[in-house]
Amino acid sequence: MLDLNKTVGEIVQELYELWEVDHKNWPNSEDPSHLEFELKNFNPQSEKQVLLVASLCYIVKSGAWQTSYNALKRMLPDQEFEDTTLKEIKYYFTGYEYTKDKKTFEEYIKNQRNPFILELMSHVMLNSIENTNACTPFNLALQGVHYMHLSSKKQGLDLAAIAKDTLNEEYYLVIGESKNRKKPAEGTMEALNAFNKFDSGKHWPDIRQVMRTVANSFESPDNNQLSAAISQHILWQKKIIYRLTIEHRSKKPKQGSQFREFKTNTPNVTYAQFRQCEAIWTARLDDFYNAVSDKIVKFIEKKEEKTHVG
């Protein structure tokens, strides 16, 4: 059964702690290019981890995802959904509309359903922002998170959030990408090329819009003033943290880092640790994605049975 008695924040925090996330500077601490994270205890066969990720997927697909990070931490996911919503969620994770054609079905699973689940996992990894304070001269705390895409077809940032340095009262924008390509290097370069456009200022109007959306989620009486102040401040100061999550087949990528071009593509980043990345290195995550989806579908089918009996 899905665990819907916990808040979103509790589920996210529990997953992050279960994964035992560690980090290191690459290639070294003296002259680092970026910060690499390792999920030391991510286990795609773990029933507990599968259920927790499935619970988050169910909540997000229901449309209950909020932008305020504090609201996320408090939000009670246990709620009633209309039958049509349940059916839509079930069809999404089964790929029901595409089952008549094997090739179309496989493409849907690979290009839509699986990326959605990986994107959600990248949101869990946002906790890394608050757990790197020991290796940076900052004390960062997440303030707001942009709503998550309900479909991987939608254009825009995979992840956007605002963090605050509580030591200096400074705000930072977090931009994230998640990629699951057959050739991991292709996904990495797609994301780094996107980061390069942001870093060069080509997409700043888009970033400004996203930033204001996130800022408006803050629970503050001066939301509009805060939104404008954050938007102008971050864009002019270029205080942006880039995060990248990819699938990978190997724990040890060629040439020492899957992300070795990170610094080249984001030369304006003010601090090396503001380039953050993780390669989830299981052989493939397909079995994990299938297990997560199966839990969601069975949960909904039980709810439908109860409704029908009632």
C-alpha cells in the first residue's frame, strides 16, 4: 500500500536519508570543477523505497504539488480524488492509451513515464542544497519550489527552486535538469547545453518568470515586493545553482566524471559547488520504474473496487 499518512516533506526527507547521499569535489578540493553526489544506498529492489517513490508519484500526478517549500513539508497527501482523476493516473502509469502498438507503447514508457519518475527523484535530491553547507561558505535553506511538470512533454525547466543563504540574507536560484538517455553522455550534454544558455543570459526572461512564480509561493505578506526583489537581485548577481540528475550504467564513468564539461558550459558560476550533479548508476532503472508504477496501479484498483462495492 502507498504511504499517504505522511506529509510530502516527510516522504522526501525519508527517501533522501534512506539513499545515504554523499558528495565530493571533482576532480579535487583544491581546484574543483563541480560537486558530485552519490546515492550510496539507493536500492531499486527495496520495497520501502519503491513504495515511497510511488507515493510521491501518486501525489504529484493528482495535481496536489505545491510551490511553497514550507507548504510541501506540511501538506497532507491523504485526500479524496474523483474517479476520473484516478483513472487518468492509472492510465498514465500503465500506458493504457498506447498498448495497442508495441513500439508506440515502448516509446511512451521510455520517453514519458520513466522521465517523469526520474524528474521526481531529482526533486528529492534538492535536499542536497541544504546538506552541502559544510563545504561552502554558505548556509543555504530552500525557500520555494516550482511546480513539477505533470507531463515530460511540456517544455521548460525540469526543476526550479529558490534557496536563501541565512548567513548573508542572499537569495539563489536553483535550476535543474534530469535526463534518462540510452547513451548517458547525450543526456548530460543536452542538459549542459541548456545550462550554457542560462549561464550566458540568453534565457533570462524565462528564468525571471519562473523565479517570480516560485517567489510568489512564499508565505509572506509582501509576496509581490519579495518576488520583484528576488528576481532583480538574482539575475543581476548571477547567483544560480545548477543541478543535473542522470541515469548511468556504470559507477565509474569514463575519464573520471560523466560531468567533466560542466565548468566549461557554465563559466559564470560564482562558486564551483554551485554546479551539482548525480549519476544514478544502476544497470538500468527500468525495473524500478515498473515496480513504482505497479504499486500505483494496484493501489488505485483497490480504491476503485471499494468504490464499486460501496
